[in-house]
Amino acid sequence: MNMIAGLTQRESGSMAAGERASDQAIGDASVEVSVVMPCLNEADTVATCIGKAQQAVREHGILAEVIVADNGSTDDSVRIAAHMGARVVRVQERGYGNALMGGIAAARGKFIIMGDADDSYDFGEIPRLVEKLREGFDLVQGCRLPSGGGSVMRGAMPFLHRWIGNPLLSVMARRMFCVPVHDVYSGLRGFTKDLYGRLDQQCTGMEFATEMIIKASLRNVKTAEVPITLHPDGRRSHAPHLKTFRDGWRTIRLFLIYSPRWLFVVPGAVLALFGLVSYALAMPGITVMGATFDAHTLLFGSLFILMGYQSVLLSIFAKMDRRTD
């Protein structure tokens, strides 16, 4: 559905007037906040998201711009965004991370607020994130999970995501990287443009958001968490872009890449332990249920110990390489 046709004449005039004032302010002074929304065929909701963001910054006197990073939309998303007064940035390389990278690269603000354009996040929360950034935090994470004070409205998150995926991945991140937030997958967050430049983001897909949290934790970045509410997805023309198992696996793979301890040390220690147990059984020639542990057991035990040693050694090299980056 073309959302432009759905705007009343009064609403259009009011929004256009507000945006002319906003554009004039941007031309007269530096932008403090850039609101970046990745977009791929979000004609159902992009106008609502832009409107909420504009209203929030206007009511709180925040000098801001709204950037829609379009990732190849074939519907009316681009036309709607431009009509609403947002700055449209075309990003050719497909992927959630690529869209955000393109939008952030074009941002003029000192602070960046990123959020999805599917109306699941309330951009009226922007002032709360900006307040924390003004206090000196480099990263402010919106938390949807009850463990961090957030809430999820009925129908806003699939069962597997709400009760297994998001809590489990967040616990893993807290355990593996001492991440100081409860919801690593939340797409509504704020950060300084300076921090973004230092993090050197590489992930081009959905794991972009998790990569940011992990890198910030490894660098002891000053991080805050703000409880938010997740609303039901407002899209009707297509299903969510997130793929449960594909993106879940990509996140776990990211965890392992950034954690040599869990990727190399733990498996290496387990292999070495198996090797020692094999030696303990084979040296005296113990027989269990008619099976005697002898030379073949020693052979496999030696193999396990060597593999475990090599795995731990790889962890040491990985740690050394990361410190030289």
C-alpha cells in the first residue's frame, strides 16, 4: 500500500512545515544526533517510524537528522521516506550490517541512534538514549528482555526467539565476554560516532549488532542499558527478514571467532583429558567388559593429547594476534 496516499492533507502540511524548520536548523548548526534506519521494503511502516523519530527530537529540542539507509527496496519505501523529510542513503551491498554501515558513514551527528524501520521499536525512546550519551556513555543499549527491565508485548517476538534464542545468546555473551547488557540482539541503541570508528565493524549481516556489543566489551567501553518495550512488527506485506536458525548460527560462530578460550582452550583441554584417561586405562592394561585397553588405546590417547596441545597453542597465538591489532 502506498503510505503517501494515506496521509491526510493536514498531516502532510504539518510534517512538511516541521521538516523545513528541521532542515533549516541543520543548515545553521552542527547535527547532534543522527537517527539511522536500515530499510528493505518497509513501505508499511517507514513513515510511522520516521514520524515518531521526528516528533521525539522536536519535542525535546534535539538537533537531529533522520537517515533511511535503503538496501534495495522495490516498493514505495524510498519515496515515502523522502516525502517524510528523511535523508535517503542508497546502499547497494545487501545485508543488515551493510545498510547500517552505509547509513552511519553518511551520518553528520555526534551521536548515532540506530533502529529498525518495522515499527517494532518505539523511536519515542530516542531522548532517553540521548540523555545517557550526553552523560558520557559511549554505548547505550535498549533492552527488551525482562532480565534487564524491558518488556515484550504479546505477539512482538516469536516463541523461540523470546524464550530460547535471545536469552540464551545474551547469557552466552555475558559469560564469554563479560558483556554488561542483558539483550545483545536489541536493534535499538545509541553510540558515539567516535566509538563506531574505533570498533571497525566487519559483519555485514544480522550479527552486526552483536559484533558491536562484543567489541565494545573487549575494549571496556563505557556502556549503559535502557529498558525499552518491543512492539508487534507493523509490516503486513512480507515476513520478517530475520531467519531464526541461520542468524542464530552466525551469531554463535561470531562468539567463537572472538573467543579463543571457547574455540580452542576448552576443546583442547577436553581432548587432552581424554588422552590422559586413555593412558590411565592402557598403561596397566585394564579390561572392561571383555575389552582390553592396550597399545591401540595408547595410540589414540597420544593423538588426543597432541590435538589438545595444538588447540591450546592456537588459542595463545590468537590472543597474541588480537593484541597486535
